[in-house]
Amino acid sequence: MKNPETIVLTPRSLHKLKFDSQGLIPAIIQDYQTHEVLMLAYVNLESIKRTIKTGKVTYWSRSRQQYWVKGETSGHFQYPQEIRYDCDLDTLLIKVQQIGSACHTMKGSCFYRKLKIIPRGPWDAGALGHHDDPRKKSA
Amino acid sequence: MKNPETIVLTPRSLHKLKFDSQGLIPAIIQDYQTHEVLMLAYVNLESIKRTIKTGKVTYWSRSRQQYWVKGETSGHFQYPQEIRYDCDLDTLLIKVQQIGSACHTMKGSCFYRKLKIIPRGPWDAGALGHHDDPRKKSA
């Protein structure tokens, strides 16, 4: 993605984005240098404008129902370097310079846990859809 | 994120994920080698199970209301290499080996367009919230 297509950001073009019934659109946050995916949060039209105007990524907090300047209390601001949108116009990808930790747990990324897949676990034995472990049956 | 915490993937642990009112959770798809963010789509519990069991990323298509094996018609399968979940348990990050193009436009990523920000555009002139371009007023 060396030379992505660009559009001029105007209030009018922002309105082309497909916000959901609550006026929100998910924003994937990626470190612009390490390319690590840091978090996902939601923005509305006004928070995108605030992000651009202030130079600090600003979300809409669904739990608190208010604007949320990332880093406002922790100092862990996110400075947007690039804002992309996808082919369906319903997701943003914001590449940021991350100050400190993106995650409130102080981990570098909110995605610090991974599912460990057991190749020969219950998944391969027809146990999908319920909790029984078929290996127990043959024990 | 060299050594993320891990859990053993069992049907029970999957149920800890916080699916929304429609039983869905967003999944960020990232190329496991280039680290490029390719797309965002939605999965439900069953499609996560199918992804793990078949080794091919499988979504729930909200528009078609059916399971969607990525690459089923195009051959552009996504082979999951790692599945992470975030601190809030409400977003997945799936690192994949992408065959061909992730995007139906044949671009490498669905995020092939970026918003071009005009530092001295209407944003800085108090025009937020409406469509008037204050530069026109002084012309």
C-alpha cells in the first residue's frame, strides 16, 4: 500500500462514511512505525472532526456515552499520522504515534492475549456446538 | 508482543468473548508476515469454530445473513496463523496467511484509500459542524 488513493478531507466527504444506527464506525488503531495493531474503538462524525482538529485521537465511549480523548487522563495520547477507510466505507484504520501504552493494562497493545489452538482437541472430533470433550468418552 | 499470554482454546473459553446483541464480534484481519491490516469483518461463535476446525477464516455475513468462507468463490482464502482477543474481550485480531487479494477490488487491503488532511482547510477556521468553507467568504 505504498501509494493509496487519496481524497481531500472535507466535511462533505466525511459524510460518505457509513455510520451505524448509533452514528458510530469502528476504528482500528495501528502503530504507524511498528505496524502493531493496538486497539479497536468507535468514533462518530464529531469525534473524527475533533481528532483532525486537535491532532489527538478522540473516540466516542459507548460505555460512558461521551467523547473520549485517548490519553486525557493517562497522558498516553495517540497522534494520528494517517486515516484510511475501507472499500465498504464502514471501517477506519487510523495509524498513530502512540505515547506510552495503548492499553489500560499498560500492555503495549490491547491484543496481548492469544487463543492457543489445540490441533487435536475437541474441535477435530465432532464436538462443535456443545461442551462435551469426546476424548473423555474413550477414556 | 513477542510473548503474549495464552489460553487454551476450548469451547468454554470461547464463550467468554463478549458477543454483541446479534451474537457478533468484529475481527480485524492482519497479514501475519507484512503486518498490513487487510480488512475488518464479523464473526459469531460458530464461525470462529468453523475457522479453527477448517483452517480457513469464516465470517458471518451481515448483509447476506449467512456464513462466508473467505475465498470460497475467489480462491483468496485466509489461513489463520494466530487468533488474539483484546482486553475487553469484544474484538478479535486474526493474523492470517492471505492468498491473493483480501479485498474484492483486488487491492491488497480493503484500506486502500486514505483521507487527505488539509492542515489549513476549513477545519482550522471554525467551520466544524456545517459544510460552509470559510475560505469562500474571504474570496
